Amino acid sequence: MALRSHPREALAQMCTVLGCAISMTTFGFGPFAGAPTAYGLDHDARGVLLGLYAATCALIVVPLVQRVGVHIATSRSARVERDQLRNVVRSTPGVAIIGTDPECRVTLFNPGAERLLGYRAEDLLGRSMGALFSASSIRLKAEEMGVPADFASVGTAIADPAVGQTWLRLRRSDGEERDHMLTLSRITADDGTTLGFVSTSEDVTESLVAENALKEAVERLREVDAVKDAFVSSVSHELRTPITSIQGYLELLEDGSYGDLAPAQLNAVRRVAGNSQRLLGLIDDLLTLSKMQEGASIVAVERAFDLRRAVETAYALVTPVLEHRHLSMSLTLPPEPVPFLGDRDMVERLVVNLVGNAVKFTPDEGSVDVALENDGEQTLLRVSDTGIGIPLGEQQHLFQRFFRSELAQKHAIQGSGLGLSISRAVVERHGGTIEVVSDTGAGTTFLVRMPVVA
């Protein structure tokens, strides 16, 4: 009964049996009551024999009860795990879970596999899993993994834990082949014997089609972008010559070479000349941007020079603009030379862009400060102003081509939106970094760090 009943029932039954044995022996019934007479033992031997019988029952029943208790607990835990696993297998309609024996005969085919592959579980149970793969699919995978082109070799290679998740094409019941991301795991016993295999897979056909379409779209956009850049470069080159000619004739008109002009006419000529100069600057920006996008190095001629002189020259190019402005300007340079290796013209352009922007975006009575400092193995160029600032939400787009902030548009400040994009390209080509610190109405500070040379 210890093997078949609940532990409490088995112990109660043992106590009942012992109680009956004690009662019968006390009243002279049973084998223990007549044992002293039959075997010539002392009368007190009945108690000893009764005690031995009770001990024997306890030694038999108690271990069996404990063993049965462990077995019941283990069985209950196994049933819970089995039910949980069954629920997981059944509640994953988007995942095909297929189990096989060591010979790859299907032993498990979950509802997700039925939905994705179109087979009924009873149609595949006991059949080889190889029925789900076409010869071409096996051959392609075998070529990819460098194994013989048969199902067993490919399956063994995929089951290697180092492979993990891999792409494989499975055949549906209607003959259509679908792309799956599949993981194949080997199930082994404690002694290393293979008990079977379990595969989990998801249909990623639509995802792969979308990914390929996206790649093709990106490639087409790159081609369109390259054509656009080539067009911009070509047009910019073609525009530069006539604009230069127009500027030359405007200078002749302004100097009176073709006769004296009335004040109104002279004012109109100067406006046209100013707009022509702006257009020429835009063309220069477009040409520089085109060179960078074509992969041509803007650091065309690298040579060592004193960075202080380049900053000083660029600063001097901007200051004439201040004739009709009321701004406080300052330039701070270190007393010792700052050796730098790179393209001086491009570095000067970088400084002109940053200082020019500071001047444009700073109202009258404001200040613009330019400082060059040695910072260990790097040099730090700081351009600060007390202008209108840049909103925090727009700073992440600040160095994109043709980007102009809302404040610049609101205040009708002229610009092409290319200067900062070119500035960042110049800094990065020289191995440096550029960052901005600003907020609306709080001014702007650009920090440029670039390596110096020994």
C-alpha cells in the first residue's frame, strides 16, 4: 500500500496493522502469542517479537513512502513543465516549431508550422523532415556552408551551435518556397546520445523583399544624388564665367568708364554688383560641396603653416563688412606659433564662414570674439557672439546642407545654408571636430578642435 496510496494513508494503515497485532498478541491470538510455547522462549519474548515486527514494518513503509512522495512531486513538476511547453508550442502561431527523432522523422508539428507551411500535423508525423525542402534549397545552403549537397549533411551543419540562426528556404504544401530564419537545435541525453532535433523558424519572405526593395531604392537615390551633384557642379562652372564677366562690366559702369551715372543709376549698379557677388559666393559654395561629395580631398595641398596667420588673415577679410555696423570685435592669438599641417586656403575659408556667420547673426551693439588657443596636442578655435542664438531643437540639423534656422528666416538674414556644412567637412578632413553651444537669444559659440604638428 505504501507504493499505491497517499503517504498519510500508508502510515495510517501501518499504524492500524500494528494496533491489530498488539491487540491480538495481548489477548493470546496470532503468531506472536504462541511463539514462546512453540519455540521454548520466555514469556516476555512476545513483546520483543512484536517490537521487531513493528520496526520491520516501519523500515519497509517509511522509505517507500518517502520514495513515492519524491516520485509524485517529480511527476507533478514534469506535468507542469509539459503543460507549459505544450501551451508555448501551441500559442506561437507566427513560429513554426518542428521536432524530430534522431532519424529526422517528424514527431512534433505545432499549429504555427501548420499555418506557415500549410500541412496538417497528422500528414507529416512520422515522415522525414526533408520533405519540407526542395533539392535547389538544399543545394544553395550546402554551397553556402561548404558541405555535401544532401539533407543530412546540411542539417548536421545547421545544428552546430556556432551557426545559430540562419536563412533557409522551406517548401509549403502548395509547392511555394518561402524564406525562413531557422534555428536547429540538437537534443541530447546525459551520456551525449542524440535524442532528436527541434527547429524553430519564422517566415521572413516579405521582410527580405522589403529589405531588397529598400536597398534598391537607396541605390537609386545614390545614383540620382550623384547625377544631381554632377549637374550642380556643371551648372556652377558654367555660371561662374558669365557672373565674373557681369561683375567686370559692373565695375566699369561704377567707375564711370562708360560715362557718368546719375545717383539713382549708380545705386542700382551697386545693388546689382552686390547681388552678383552673393551669387558668386553661392556658386563657390556649390563647387566646394560638389568636390567633397565626389570624394575628392579638399585638403589638396598639405603644407605646414602657422595657424595664427591663417586665422588672422581670415579675420581681416571679414572686418571690412563692419564699416556700417556697430559691433565690438576682438581677436586673441597665442604668443607662440601654432604649427599646423593642412590646406591653408580651406582653413581660412572655415574661419571666414564662422566669423561671417557670427557677424550676420549678431545685432548692432553686440560683440563677436575670436580666440585661438593651444590645448595640449590640439588647437582650439573659439568663435563666440551675442547674437540671436540657435534653438536647441534645431542644433542637430545645423550642419546639414541648405539648412536654415527659423530665426534666420524670421529675421530675413541672407544665406545659402551651405557654410556650416562646408565648415564641418573642412574640420573633419583635417582630423578635427566642431561643436556648437547656443540657445535662443543667448548667443552662439562654435568650438573647433584640430590636431597640431610637432
